[in-house]
Amino acid sequence: MSTLVLEMRAGELMVVNGASLRFRSRTRVELVAKARFLFGKQVMSPEGANTPSRRIYFALQCAYVGPEEERETAMADAHRLVAEFQEATTSDMARQLLERSLALAEQDEWYQALRLVRHVMRHEATVLGLDVLTGLPVPVAGLAAAAAAQAALRPHLD
């Protein structure tokens, strides 16, 4: 049996099979059974789902790690949200990434599916002048600084 060992920092959040865990101190966690989980910056709160692409991410997150009884509904929401996004966008790249993301989710390849949606989230933030980490508007005076910060954080967002 293979195991996965994760290093968690104090205050980090982890969702395992629908249950949220917040770590009070730095710790090592060993997952010894197959589990559906996300941790750290991969976990989006409902309040964070404040743009179309972020709502898609949240729906896929819920389909992956949410309670079993809510997964089917969350996946249906993701399909609906992707269709709405694809209809509204002029970006062929975003359309293709979202289509591929849904296909990967259907194949139980959740990390890759969510990673592709994070690419779309960055694209959306850039096009709309939003902060990549929060999806909130960036003040006009702060756009240059925000672009520099986003470039510096890019490796950490994947």
C-alpha cells in the first residue's frame, strides 16, 4: 500500500472526504488510504467564488471533496457554469482549457482538472484587471504593482 506524507503548517486548511481540518501547529500528515483531499491554497472558500471562473473552480472542488451526497449536483453545476463561461468568452484558450478540465474531472483526474481551471482564473483576472489571488478588482493605481506581484507569484499558483 502506498502512502502520501504531507507537511502542514499551522493555520493551514485541508479538506479530506468532505471534512475540513485546520492545523493548529506544524505537523506531518500521512494518508494511508485512498482519500479525496485538497489542502492549503488549493482550497477555495464559498466567498472566494466571486468570478465566473472561480465559481467553476468551486463547483469542481465541491464535486471532488464535498460530501458524497452533494457531488453529483456540484458536477452538474460545473457543467452548467462551464457552458455559460464558454458562451460568454471570446477566448478560445479558456474554452479549450475548461472543456479539458471537465473531461479530466469525469476521468477522476481532479488535480489536473483543477489546475487547468486555475489557469483560466489567472487569464480572467488579467483580462478583467482583477487580483489573481482574490478575484477582487485592483485599483487603477495599483495595476502595475499587481502585475509585478502576479508575475512573482505565478510559480506558486500551480
